[in-house]
Amino acid sequence: MKHFEDFHEDQFDFHQYCIRKVTLRAYTEVLRWEDNLWGEDYYFTAAEGIIRIYLHIADNPSVLDDGEPDFSKMTAAERKKAKAIARKKKKVTEKKEEDNSKSKGKVSPVDEDPEGKDLLKLDPLEEAKKYSSILSRHCPRRLGTWTLQYDVAIRRQKWLLALQALFRMQSLDVDHAGYVSRLIDFSIRVPSLQGLSEAAKTVLTEEFPKLLEGRSGEEFVTETTKQIRAGRVVDLPYRVAIAQGLVQTGLEGPDAAASLIVNGGLEIPGVSVETCLSALESMKKLGSSTKPYVDDWIAAVQQRFPALTDL
């Protein structure tokens, strides 16, 4: 991300240069480019990755626990092996620190935090919020911007920001799986929201039903499921989102949800290696009872994509 920050700062040096050299055409071109700097594809991809990492840390703070393993629960052989690994890691770390300290006197720039340890010490939700705010200002036409905004807002318990993100998603693509899954998620959360001001409650109760056209979340999932089973063509991610909604709302069990995915086959829109693997992971998370459907799905995917041999 530092590259983009450097680009932004360097425009002031370029300003002075252009004024002296009277290269106004180049100057106006770079200003137009700078206006869209934070909306560049590369920046969006990097910011999305950063937000996802920080959200994962917020959901799983134990991933930062680098303390010693519990030797008391190990056998003598396991304890010996674990201590040997720990010593090896310590030597590698010390060697890196030594190399970094030696290179500080050189002209080439030195990364003071090559492993990102300082970044991991920061508040994950605050950092995620910082980047999602940048994307919402500079990438408002990307649906991914608002799925990220929703995910951050929900964890920060900023319900009105999450609602705003849903409306922005709806305006961009009402049939996108990312929107549908979050719409269902919000419909489940709304009845249990506590500690809201009267103004916030009024906005939620008046505005959120517009997204569902007056239906409840359960009614939306039930109606959509019937349409899919009756032959409505939707892409694979959308089908997976509705299947997950069946379980989240308690309307049907894991087996019925898995069957909704598998019975749709692979001759539908949105089928790719990535979406097939995502659907497989979703079915596995539904529970062990879905194993027959998981096996059928693996067989179908391997037939469609023969190069996928390890599923």
C-alpha cells in the first residue's frame, strides 16, 4: 500500500516540476490519474486482502497467539521435537534481525517490519474500517466495496452503516450472491438488535423492509427456494447463498440445503473451479450428514474439471 501513498505524495513534486517546465498537458493528465488513484484495480485488490486479513484476526484472535506450546500434554519425544523446532525458529528470527540491523547503514531502503508484526498489533477492526472507508469513497461502483463495508460494519455493530451498504449493493446487482447472503444475515440480526436509539430503530424498521419488499427473511428464503426448485435459473454462488440461508433461518436442515446445491448440477451460470470449491467448502461446513452430497459433488466437479484430483 506504501506504493500508492508514495504516488499520492509525489504529485506535489511533480507539480513544481511541471510549473517550471510548462508541461501542463502532462500535469493535467497526472492529476486526472491521481483523482482515481485509490480506485485502481491493484489498490482495490490489495485493500480487500488487508480487510479480509484483519476481519479474520478479529474473528479469530487466537491466531496471533505465539506463545510456547503446552509441553505438559506432550510425550517425551513430542516435547523434544517441539523444543527443537522452537530453537530453530528462534535462530532464524535472530538471523533476520541481525541482517536487518547490518543493512540499515546501506543506501537501499530497509523494511522495518518485514513480517508485519507491528501491523498485527493494531486494532483489526479499526484498520479494516480505515481501508473500507477509502474504498467506499473511491470505489463506490464496485459491489465488492459494499460487501466489505457491510462485513466491517456488522462486526463494529454499526447497524445503519450495514443497512446503507445493503442498499448500495441492491442498487448495483440485486441478484449477486454477496448481496443475498448479507441480506439474509441482516434479516436474522434485526429482531435481536439491542441498545439502539429511537431514531436508529425508526430508520431500521422503516427502511429495511423495503429491501425485502415487505417480506421477512424467512419468507424471502422460502419463496426463492421454491423458485429454484421449480426451475428458476440462478448462478452457483446465488444457489449456495440460498442453501446457507435455509440453515441459518432454521427453515430446513443441512441435507436439504446440500441437495439444493448438488441437484442444480454444473450446467448453470457461475460455474468455475473457484465457485465449485467454495460450494464444496460450504457443504462441508453444514455438517457430517451432508457427506453423500459432498461425495456426489466431488465426483461431478472432477468430471467437469479433470485436473482437480485432490478434493
